[in-house]
Amino acid sequence: AGGLAVVTSDTLSQTRLSLSPLSDATEKKLKQFLPSSASIHNPVDIVGDADSLRYKNTLRAVLADENVHAVIVLLTPQTVTEIEETAKIIVSEFQKFKKPVCVCFLGGKSVSTGIKILQKKKIPTFEFPHEAVIAIDKMFQYQDNLKKIATVSSAMYKKITLSLESYNAFNSIIQNEKKDKKKQLHFKDCYKFLLSYE
């Protein structure tokens, strides 16, 4: 679906994402089994007469590419389209490579059986291509936020340290207070304790 690929690429250009250039090895592999009218460059177009085997070979080649971190599969049903088998192949390849895959089967009821197969296996499906792009963009944004939080937390942990000498001194104070059955430290001791952190 060349037109859909263009729409998807346009939406992608409005996000932080970018189309990964496929490696020469991947393009060479695609050229071996795709028809001459297909596009072996990203976005890959396997042409409307694609059967499930063509989807399988293409997905496997693209997902194996180290430059590719996520894939959006677009399908518009044609006479030769094997909807259910293609859905099963998408599930299989996703489970094999463990890279994010979003799917957009356009065709309403005619593709509903394929969508059910995908949803049953927790593969994200979308009615329109731009929704899939936004979903992947949000996913990577979420991952980046987690990394930032981890970095900040790690930095804070390193800054909040207490020397062994200070630890032993204040531990002694705390133990003495416990012996005297006191339930709280004196304000001055608490203040000294806090100032000891680096």
C-alpha cells in the first residue's frame, strides 16, 4: 500500500521518530524475493499481490536488521491477500525478534478475523496508520523518560552519602538514646546528623 506508506511517513516526520535506513545486506535480501515493482527501501512496499509468504520473508528480513527498532505493518486486503495466515505470521515473527510491532489492517469486516488473531496475542492493532505512529512514538518517549528517571535517581543516590566516621558517631548517639529509653533525638543531634550527609 504505497499511498498508506507515504501517509505514515508524513506522520512519522512530525514526531521524534525517523525511518531507519535499511542495511545493504537487508536490501539485497529483499531484492531476492520481492517483485521488481516493489520498494526495497524504507518504507518497504511489497506490492498489493503479496501473499503470506512474502509478508513472512519481508518481516523476517526487516526485523533482523540492526538499524530497525520497531515496525509498522500495513495491510489492505486484495483478492490474493491471506489475512488470517498473515496475522499468524506477524505474531510468529514478533515473538521471535521481540521488537515492537504495530499493525494496521485496513478493510473493516473483511480483515476482522486477522485483527482478532493479533489482538489475542497482544499485538497492537490500529484502524489508521497515524495512530500506530503515535503509539510507537509515545512508547519510545516513555522508555526515554524511564532512563532519565533512573539516571537522576542514580545521581541523587551517589550524592547522598555518609562517611563511616559520621555513621559510627551518630550510631553511638542513637544507641545511647535507646538505652535511656528516649523515643526521639535532640534537635541539635538531628541537625548535626543531617549536615553530615555529603
